[in-house]
Amino acid sequence: MWIERCSNWRCRRPYQVNEFRSEDDSLFEGELRPEKISCPHCGNCETRWSLSMFLVHALSPEEEERFQQISHTP
């Protein structure tokens, strides 16, 4: 799990990304596949070649505010 900021310059809002991958890479039989990560706010998509699956969701207003404060701390 990590927090990612949307790459769309009009949005730039943070969201959470959860990555799911089998321990033995059997999920996709060891073959890299294009997986889309879509911003839950604006729908902007990025493609990652991966052995994983990704699930994204918006942060709560409190989590987003905390992220903004932490990411702007010198």
C-alpha cells in the first residue's frame, strides 16, 4: 500500500494504491501484463507493466488533509 498523487495537473489529488501479487507469481503465470491505475477523483489512467493487480481508492477528507500537510513539510 502506498499513497500516490494524480499525475493530471488539473487534479493532483492523492489516493491510496493497494498492490496484490501472489508469492510465487502464479497470478499471471509469471508474465508481465499492463495494469491500469486510475485516479478515483478524475479518472486519469496510468499503465504499469507488472505481475501484480492494483486496487485504488480515494483517501478520506481527513487522510487527504494529513497527506497534504506531511507532503508540504520541509
